[in-house]
Amino acid sequence: MLFSTFIFGQVENVIINIGSTGRLYEDDTNLYYSYYGQIDTFNITDELNPVSTMFANGISSPLGMAKYFDDFYIAAFGQGKIIKFDINDAEPNYIDVTSTGDTPNMMIIHNNYLYYSDNNGGSIYKYDLNGSSNEAELMVSDYLSVTGLAVKDDYLYFSVSFDDAVYKLDLNDPIATPTLVASGFWHPLGIKFYGNDLYVAARNDDTIYKIDISQNPVQLSLVMPVDSVYRPRDIAFLGNYMYILETDRLSRVELSSLSVRNVEIENTLRLHPNPTTDSIKLLNLNTQQYYSIYDINGREILQGTIYPNQNIDVSDLDNGLYIIKLEKDLKKIKFIKK
């Protein structure tokens, strides 16, 4: 890996040529980033000259990370389980925590529980950090590729990359179901709160979005120009910077320099509900449109004409991911049938 201070616009390279990047995790003074089979960290006490060191290695495709007292938790994606080690040990002694689920991805700790996403399983699990069982509780299921996690005011926010959307779940309500927060991102991955703003790394949009959750409806903004970063996977806030983990580098942007461009989502065509079990409606549709619905293999399944405030019956579709294409607007929107 090479270190660089090259500045492209507002984006400053911190570490380049990483390769196969994973996820980010930050504590008060350290930023951790996973890649290949290891995790590195650097201390930002001197923000102008951060020092990077190897933190842990020998892990199959490490992704999400979290710290609970002296225990450091890692989503060992390639091993299909959560592992941990004591940060006071000179050599990490990895201990299996739980293998519930399929492909652990992101993780976050809240109120003595470890929440982690299982993207291939389309699920979110909750693990009791003070319990004795190695089993985790299923919290959310039947989504296609759940990835990023964040917590605010006892709500668990999560991104669904193939749904191009962010949802939230009330953790205080045992029978709560997820509700849509915002949609229209292209393959959202990492999400992170900074104050009341939820930042979203939209991988295929090559940019970062910001959602002001204090507004109703929520206000969606672009905080960086599209194509200003390449395939962002995760974000973190530490010191005076927002750090961005891209496909093969770690970059950062000064918080004071972030520009904001509002995105009008109130008048944007959106599908509701999404996911759905029986029908979908196009919100903010003002004129009739001819539509076609395709499966993930590109086969046309349904077609017809939709009018404002009209529902489309999809109850006979098999469960899975579909795309509705509007002929007049050349608009394509993904939805999930459950």
C-alpha cells in the first residue's frame, strides 16, 4: 500500500492501492479498515500525519467490526460467523461468537446487543453480548442484500442494496415491521449518522448522500458530486473528516468543505410499498404511463398501462427482485415481491 496526500477536488487520498476493501469502524481516536484477510488501523491524534499499523490478520474476508469493552468483534464473512478477540492480547486469539446466519456483513452494538446484517440471507440478527448462548435472534428477514446498519433514538436503520433504499425498525416495539426512510440510491452500502443526518455510501452512484431524518418528509441531499469517489463501500466520521472507503483506497473530506445539493424527492417517482406482497403503486405519478415488468434475468413478465393513484397487481409473481420500466420517462425502478 502507498500513502498519498494527493487532493482531487475536495477528496484527499489517505491510503491508496489497498485492494479488496471491506468496511470501516471508528472509536474515539482510531479508524479501522478491513481488507483481504486483515484489519489495519491508524491513529488520528495527528490528523495531518496519521500512522497506519496492522491490527489483526488471518481472517477470511473480514467486513464489519465493533468493540465492546476489551473485546473486538469481527464479521468473518468468508467463514460465515462472528469472531472476537481481546485487544489486550499481544497476538489475537480468535474466539467463535455465533454462526447464526449465512454471510455476516455490517455490525453495530446498541444497549448490550450486537446487531449484524446477513446480506446473502437478506436478514438482520441480534446477539446478546451478556448472554451465554451462541445463537442470535432473527430481527429482519426476506430482504435482498441487507448491508449497512446504524442506530438513532432506538431505531435501527439499514440499507438494502438491491432495493436501492434505506429502512428503519423500532427496537422498542417487539412486533414492529420495517418502514421505508428513503429510496432512489443506486446500491447503498455503508450508512452512518453524524448528528441528525444519515449519510449513505451509494456504491453505483459513486457518491455520498445525506438524509436529514429530522424533517418530515425526510430531506435527501447530495454532499459530494456524482463520480467524485469510486464505488464507495463505507463511511466514518472521525475528528474533522468524513472518511470514505472506496474500492481500493481510503480517502477523506473535510467536514467543513462538504457541499450540499438538495435532491427533490417529494416529486420523484417512487414505488410503494416496497417490498410488497400483492400490489404496488407509483407515487407522484401525474400522467398515464405504459409499463413493463422484468425479472432479474431480463424476461418481461407483465405489461400494461398505469394511471395516477392506480395499483398494479403483482400477487401472482414469484418472490424475488423485479424491475418496472416506464416507457415515457425511461425510468427503471426495482422492487421486491415477498
